[in-house]
Amino acid sequence: MSRVGKKPIPMPAKVAVEIDGQAVTVKGPKGELSLTMLPNVSASMEDGNLVISRASESRTDRAVHGLTRALVNNMVTGVSTGFTRTLIVEGVGYSGEVRGKDLVMKLGFSHEVVVTPPEHISFEVEGRNPTTVRVKGIDKQVVGQVAADIRKLRPPEPYLGKGVRYSDEVIRRKAGKTGK
């Protein structure tokens, strides 16, 4: 049996779950998310916990069982506490700032790069340190994708370490040319 799929999902106090056939809708203080499950997976409430179960022991049903449980758990976490991805901007003159809802970044180009957030995503730049950018939202996949798109604007390079990197990312530095 799936080790991930058989774990029940505890419901926080402020989160409400609606199960309508194969559709699961999760509402919380930060917003609302919904998921349509595959036909061989079902959800039910038992003792204040959400339990995901599957119809058979086939290989695909076992794989989808754990996946569905993880997706619903991420929805519950997202609407109750939210997700954050932190990016570090390194380089002389490199910085970011929030103008309205948009993120405006100076990345060594001749122009500023403007990143417009999708729905339910917000940006935050620390006041004293404009090189730390936080991407916040309720959908884990969208938060990760927006952070990856920002990193793609100027990926970190191995010689000087300049660019945009994740806060937990380690850049392996290379030695440059050695002159005589």
C-alpha cells in the first residue's frame, strides 16, 4: 500500500473541505483551491481528517493514490498557511523592488525587467536588503513556477556567482583563468 497515500490529512480549525464526487474543494483564510481527482481515487472525511482511498491495487492506482494525497495536502497547507519561495539576487547593482503588484528587477541589462504576478501570487522585497525577493502564494506549483521563471531571467553563473538563485541553492564556483 502507498505509504504516502494511506496517511490521513489533518484539517486545521479554519479550513473547510467540500467533497462532490471526484471534485475536492478546500476553503481557508488565505483562499480557495479545488482539484478533480482521477476516477479510481476517492476522498472521505473520517474523525476530522481527510482520507484518500483507491479502488484497486493496480500499479497506476497505487501511484495516483499517493499523488492525489500529496496534492490535497498541499491544497490544505496552502489555504491555511501559504507557501513561500525565497530568491537571492547577487551582483553589483542587481536588485529588486515591488511597484504596485509587479516586481521590477535590475539584473545588469540595459533595461529593468518587470515581472507581473499571476492570480493569488504576491512579491515581497526586504526593505533594507533589496537583494532578497520572496514569492508568496497558496498554490505550491504556481509559487515554484513563478520563482523558477524569475531565476531563469539571470541564472547564477559559476565564475563570479552573479545572478538570481534560490536561498537554499549552493552554486559551485569555478576557478577562472590563471595568468602568469
